[in-house]
Amino acid sequence: MSDKKTLFSAVQPSGIPTIGNYVGAINNFVKLQDEYNCIYSIADLHCLTVRQDPASLRKATQELLALYIACGVDPEKCIMFVQSHVPQHAELTWILNTMTYPGELNRMTQFKDKSRSHADNVNMGLMDYPVLMASDILLYNTAVVPVGADQKQHIELTRDLAIRFNGRYSDTFVVPEPIFPKHGAKIMSLADPTKKMSKSDENVNAFVSMYDDTDTVIRKFKRAVTDSDTKIYFDPENKPGISNLLTIYSVFSGVSVEDAVKEFEGKGYGDFKIKVGEAVAEGLKPISEKRNSLLKDKAYLDSIMLKGAESAYKIARKTLSKVYRKVGLYSPER
Ligand code: ATP
Ligand code: LTN
């Protein structure tokens, strides 16, 4: 290992990733891969906190790995692995559970939101979700965690748990910092720009998925909810719809938000929405092509997964033994 700092992040293979996941997370995974020792996980255990169809979950797990690679995450530079392939994630969760208080978990915004949207299945895993996420991060001596703005509270809990453990048992965990993208830390829904774009939205026009084809992408942007004004400028508070489209356009076209505002000065909303749709469709096309070709080579994807799990396991095992020793679990001599 080099003297670079370690970066860890993950995405859940729950359904089809959206351009929100891409802008908020995966695009940053690619940008940061030279600067850090990067470890990217596919958080399948987290998915189980809401009801999943087993066959779809298995398929989505492979597809997410293909998507990471298609977006530009380099398997030669980064460790990519599936969370459930490294048992230490669940094991460290148990230890951290014994130091986490229910009050810390039931005030989490995501828990409250998901308890509302999955009212028939408010299970212990849903509440414990942030502790599993803390374990993911802390197992790898992680210095930085690139995520979207919605994960801020979870990273704060991770830091609190690391500091609490270190305080009780002496220095063990690195206390990680979040990294949010400069623009697009929270991509909003196309149907209601005051809400986060979410892959689990019931309204398929609310999100653009990473697998949508060109016509679908353009149609969804044409329908995007904006406002009754006619001017195009960046003001997330008063013009959330237009500002969201400007952010998306900026990320996909590589033009700054300021330059995009100049480019669309005097133009109507209709033209603007089509241009945003075209920029996104153009950005997604090569990713889709690469992903489709990778999905044809299952043996290759499996080999990356196995290699990733082996590398992750070596690091996770060391951290967990240290933790077990520090808390007083007895280990017999061999
Ligand atoms: P769901 O919408 O089903 O609750 P999710 O997409 O929020 O799931 P993940 O798949 O685990 O959950 O998210 C992976 C990463 O994508 C996280 O870093 C998250 O912050 C980021 N992300 C998700 N949605 C957005 C968004 N609308 N804008 C920016 N980043 C996002
Ligand atoms: N909870 C995250 C996904 C996730 C994650 C992580 C992100 C699981 N484990 C560790 C960063 C670090 C989400 O975005 N919903």
C-alpha cells in the first residue's frame, strides 16, 4: 500500500441507480481514484432493510459492479467488493451496536423518512442501518468518504462512534471526513424539485435512471417541473427546478453553472430542457454501452468481485481483531 490516504464509499444495489447517485457519488469515485487508495463497496446488506426480491437483488449486485467500471472506476487502481462477502462488516456492527443508543438512531432523517415510506416493515435493520454504515467505513482506516448530502448525518454518527470507541479503549479508528461534490450534492426530483431524486420514487418521471435510453431521458427532461417565470438563473431557494437542471447540465456538459446561465440567457424553458436532456443522454450513452458489454462477461465481473473481497478481507480482518482484543474478547493461542 502507498502512503496515500484511504477513501471508502458504497452504493446500495437497490433498484436502478439514478443520475443523482452518479452526480452525488459515482462520478466523484472516479475523480478521486488517483488521489486516494480507494475502496468501493456494493452495500447489499443495507438493501435488506427494505423488502427485496431475491433474484432482482442478485442481478442488481452484478449490474452495479458493471456500472462502477463503466463509469470509469478502474479495477486496477481500486478495490471493489460486495459487502456481504466480507463478514467483518456484520461483526463490527455488533460491537458498535453495544455503544450506540436508540435515541441516536431514531432521530436519523433517513430512518424517519423510510419508516414513513415503508410503514409496514419498520424493522430493527432499518433503524440500525447507520451502524452498519459506520462499520463499513471504520474497518478500513478510512480518512475520507465521498457521498451525497443526504448521508451527512450518517457520517456524523460514524465520527461520534469512532471517537467514543477511541476514548473508551484507546486510539483504534481513524475519524473520517465526508467529501461532498462541489455541485450536485443533492440532485432534486424532476417531478418535485423540493424533494431529493430517489431511485425508489413511485413516479418514474421523477428520476432519470442510469439505464434510460436517449428518448426516455429527453422525454423526462421535457416534462421536468419548473416554475412560471421565464428567466434562467441559478437560485436554488426560489427557482429549485431551474437550478437543479442547471446543476445537472453543468455536470454532464462540463460547463460551469455560470457559463451555462450565460449560454441560455434569453432562451425559453422549452429549449433549455431539451438541451439538458441531450447533454445527459450523450453522457449516459457510452456508460450504457460499456456496461452492456461488461454484463456479457460474467466471469470477468466475478473475478473482480472475488479479488476485491480478498483484498478487503485482509484489511477488515486486521481491524476487527484489534477491536476484539481491545474490548476484551479472549483469543486462544494457536
Ligand atoms: P434510495 O433512493 O432507494 O433511498 P439512495 O439512492 O439514496 O437510495 P444509495 O444507493 O445507497 O441510496 O446512494 C448512494 C449514493 O448516492 C450516496 O452517496 C448518496 O448520498 C448518493 N445520492 C443518492 N441520491 C442522490 C441525489 N439525489 N443527489 C445526490 N446524491 C445522491
Ligand atoms: N448508506 C449509503 C450507502 C452506504 C455507504 C456506506 C456510503 C452504505 N455504506 C459507507 C458511504 C460509506 C447511502 O448512500 N444510502
